[in-house]
Amino acid sequence: MTTLLIDLTTTTTNSSWAGVPLNSSDIVTIPDSDADDADSGWTIAYDASNVPTAGPIDGSSPTSGDASWVSDAAAEYSHRVDSDTDWNTLNVTGPPNTAFVADCFSSYNISGRTTQWQVNTETAIDLDAFANVSETATFNSTTDGSGNATIRYRLADGSTGFSSANAIRIVPTAAAAVSTTDTLQPGEEFTLTATNYASAPVSPATLTDSAGSTITVPVTISGSGPYTATGTMPTLAEAVTAGTSLLFGDVTIELST
């Protein structure tokens, strides 16, 4: 499993965490804390339109319950949340069409402080930050066809003064995949199975062989997840006439959304 831990603070002392700094929209690589902190292939960065400039803020620790994954350092310090109208947006990139669970954490030791979190276009969740050590705002979402997602926060309506944004955990659930049990032969029909797609894929299918040669084949999509795609491989004559390369060796198949 892959677990991505993000610390919103001035600096991070957590080697397994991605430390997102203040006053910066620089892209930060997120380590995989479940794989000896190897590069996970995911990144995060503040959108340059609204980068936070203030922090840290004192929060509470140790954490427990739904927030037990939050380290003391991440719980005790944060980026300040100042506006109830303007979002601070974090741009996340990962594998395309990948479902994930995002847990967002806020903690601040003054009462009346509430942070509103949102992932992509999911329903926003208000999180009471006052002395919080156990509650998170949890979202189920997905990256788009280019691997992009957004996580953003602002003051919730009715929050007094400023609040905090401390930490985020992202756990990818399953990557989108396309498979077939058919042997791809010129002029022959084939059936593909597309799993873990957040929305229906679209034609055509892109087939790439081990030498990097690629062709696209129109397919008909059916089902509601997993999806089925059916098509017919071009004949040798069709491939030559269209000026496309023939496929040899191992073949990778992709569908976009």
C-alpha cells in the first residue's frame, strides 16, 4: 500500500513526510512512507494564486482516533488560515484516474476556530480546530485523466479570527487499469476490461508495443464499472494504408476519460 503524508508547517522534521513550506509554490515530491520513503510518483504544491505567508500556529498533541497518523510535529504547527472567502489551494499530481482517500487535519489551541476543507469538487467539510487531536475531514475522490487533483482550505462560516491547516494524508486505493485475455491479431475482434475508473472511459484505445510503436483503435464502451470496451484490430493492409506502425512484443493498452 502507498501512504502519502503531508506536513503544512515552516519546516518539517518528519523524514517520511512531504514538508510544504510557507511563501512558496515550489513543487514538493511526496515520499511513500510505506516503502522506505521511496519516491511515490506523487507531488504537491500551493497554487501560486494564494500562497499562505503566516505560521506556525500552536496546536495540540498527541493525536488519537481518526487523527492518530498525525505526528506531534505536524499537530503542533501549521499554516494559518485567514480568509472565509479565498481558498488556499494545493495542487496534487499522481497517476491518472486514481481513486484515493484524503484525510485533512486542523488543530489550534483557541476556541471558535474552524477550518473548511475540500478535495476536488467533493462536498466541503468544516473541521473544528479547537484543541483537536482526534478528528479529520475525510474525502473519497480521484485524480483526473492527467493525474491532477486539488486539496484546498479556508475559514468556515462563523469561525472567529484565523484558524489552521496542519496535515494531510493521501492513501491511493487502486489505479485505473485496462486488461484483456484476448490475443491481439490483425483483423480480429478483442474485448478489454477497464477497472477502477472514476468515470466511463472513451474511445479510442491506445496500444503501445515494447518498442514504443503506437496505434489507436476505435472501441465501443459499455457497462458501469468495471467497463467493457470492444473493438477490432486493423488488418495489416489497413495499418500500412493509415501509416501506422505494426505492433510487436508486449503491448500496453490505455483508455482515457
